[in-house]
Amino acid sequence: MKFIALIAAASFLLIPETVWAHCDTFQGPVVADAHLALDTGDVTPVLKWISPENESEIRATFQKTLSVRAKGADAREIADRYFFETLVRLRRLAENAAFTGLKDEPVHPSIVLADDSLESGSPDELVHETTAYVAAQLRQRFTAAKEAQKHAKESVTAGREYVARYVEFTHYVEQLHGSGMEGDAAQPITQR
């Protein structure tokens, strides 16, 4: 059960889709804190998102943004965007990730669940939803591999189909194990 909970936490990283935005979206927590900072005139809420070596840059950008915002609605919009982009760029830098601009995309449902769990103080719904997703993905890959295995000896083409499904299944299991296990938990499952 501990293995399932651990892999569940990392499972959405393995979804074979485009990586969903989070910190680099207008709906993400970095920009939300940037709005709070601008609304209150206090840069403190955004400082947690950047490394200490970038604090002076964000403080200077914040002060310039506050000055420019006072010059009218158009200036405010441009200044706010510049502040958001600078903040997110520095956040991404702290993660060693590329900054490709702010996106107007929804936050991935798994991240919404993670954020909601922190707000509610309980991980129960997150664990339930993530575990259900991982279980469904494992079952789907297992079923495809098992079905292909039944016909693997019928022809070279069928054998190759089996190998493709086998590799997909075993690599998924390997990714789950590798992503969801840290420290002492990194022991092979059979040693638990």
C-alpha cells in the first residue's frame, strides 16, 4: 500500500501528454502571489518563489512596476505583465527550467487536486484520484501486453506487437517505481 501511495504522488508526471503548465500560467500560484503583492504594495508574497540571489532583481522590478502602474490603465497592464514575466522567468530559473513566456492555459487537474489538498489540510482526495489513475493505467497496459502475449508466437508481426506492448508495460512500471520511490523506499519491491 505504501508503494501505491508513493507512486501515486508522482504518477501525473508520467502522463504521456504535453506537460501542463503550472507556475508559468496566469492561473498559477506564482502570478496569484504577484497579484497579491501588487494589490498590497508589498513584494514579500513573491519572494518565496525565487532564489535569494535573484531577490534584488525582483525587488527592483517590483518598484519600477509600482511606479509605472500609476501612469494609467495601459501602463498598468504593461507593467503588471512585465512584473509577472520577470517573476516567472526567475522562478523557472530556480527550477533549472526554460522560460517560454506566460501561458493562458488551465492548470492540470492533478495540480489543482494537489493545491486543494494543501488548502483543505487533507491529501485523501488527491491520493484516491491519483491511485485510481495509476491503477487504471497499469491495468490498461497489463491487459494490452497480456493479450498480445497470447498471439506472440503466431507470426513475427504478432511477436513484435507483443514486444511493443511488453516494453510499454514494463517501462511504465519502471517509471512509476523510479519516480515514486526515494531514499530507503528505493529498494526493489521484492525486498519490502
